[in-house]
Amino acid sequence: LRFIKKTLKTHADEVVTLHKGSPMTLKAVFQSMNLSTYDLTVDMLDVHADRNTFHRFDKFNAKYNPIGESRLREVFLKTDNYMNGKYFARIIKEVASDLEESKYQNAELRLSIYGKSSSEWAKLAKWAIQYEVHSDNVRWLIQIPRLYDIFKSNKIMNNFQEFLSNIFEPLFEVTNDPSSNLELHKFLTHVVGFDSVDDESKPENPMLDVDVKFPADWDDEENPPYAYYLYYMYANMTVLNHFRKEQGLNTFVLRP
């Protein structure tokens, strides 16, 4: 709340997003919602994660939209937006400097990798290094939403193997040759592990038997079961960790 108010006072005329192709300033974004700095309160932001959010990732996700506005989420809480995640980086740095000041507090923050394209890692690492969001008091956990079915129905990918390759191939490449992407190499030294996230109240068919399809053959419209996602994340991470250990690099934990 403090950050949003401060930014509204000092950067009101900064262009923060595109709306139907035309640029919009921060002031215009708030005007379009009929809001001024004086109207904003903590209750109104409604981003506090209460106990309703535990099993329901959809409810948890909805809390990411300040005042329920996805536009504000895009402006303030995204690394990949019109301003290349500048505001989000500033918020992180303020949080990190508070932690450094209090000395004995540490935070483990989450960033998302979607597996939608293989360039996501490079973009995320570029953001992290450009804005220097690293801190001795902060470690990152990468959360991977189980969205294969959505990518498949939108014809972004053909099978589950593409989803896995988008997530893990860039990591194997940079482990093999750190100079191929120094930003990603540096960023990964601050990453401690991976999380798998989705709405856990959704029913699913948990059948996994000897006849289950390999990822390259899994071209169904529906999502593979949770156990299938987790097995392939685990299998890829195990190999990746052995490889990283041999190279003298940090390894990752799986904490779904």
C-alpha cells in the first residue's frame, strides 16, 4: 500500500501499460478505476492471504490482484510487463532492505516459470540481474503452475514433453556452459528449489500404471495427473542436480 501510494505521488505520469494499443499512465490507470491515493486502504487492497487460500490455488491467485484488478497486478507484481517489471523490482528491494536492516529475518519468495516458452528463464534472469534484486536475506523458490491443459487447448504446444523441455532444457544448457547465459547462471545461485502449484480442490483421475503415455505421446487435451507432473519434475531435477553437483554448482530441492 505504501509503495502504491508513493509511486502514485511521484510517478503519476509514467506510462505503465498499453490499453487497446494506446499507452496509459499510472494516473490514467487509477482514474479508469475511479480511485485516488486517498481512497486506498489495506482492507481495500484485499491481498491478505487468509485460511480460505490454503487448498485453493484459484483463491490464492485471486488475492494477487490488488483491489481485485488484474491491471494493478500487471503493473505492480509482474516481472514481464510494459515496464519490464520495474515496480515489482522496487518493491522487492524495499522488502529486502527491511530484512537486511532487521538482520535476523530471511524471506523465501516465489517467482513463476510457466513452461510456455523456453525463453522465460532468460527473461526472468535478465529482470533479476538488471534490477539487482539479490540479497543475502532473500532466496527464491520457482513455482511452476500445472497449466499444460490450457497451453494445449490454446494450441501453444502439442504435447507434455514441450512443457517439460521449456522448463528444464535452459537449465541443463546453462549448467553445461555457464557462459551461454551468465545472467541465468548468476540468478540460479539464488534459487533454492521448485514448487508445483494448481487448484488442489480439482478432482482428477489419479490412474498411473505401466501403460501410461510418455510425455512426448501425452497429447491429450486434459492435464496429466498430479503424480505424473511430479514424477517428471522429480526425474528431471534429480539428473539436473547430479550434473550441477559435478560442476560444483548449487542444487535444488523439490517442495511441492
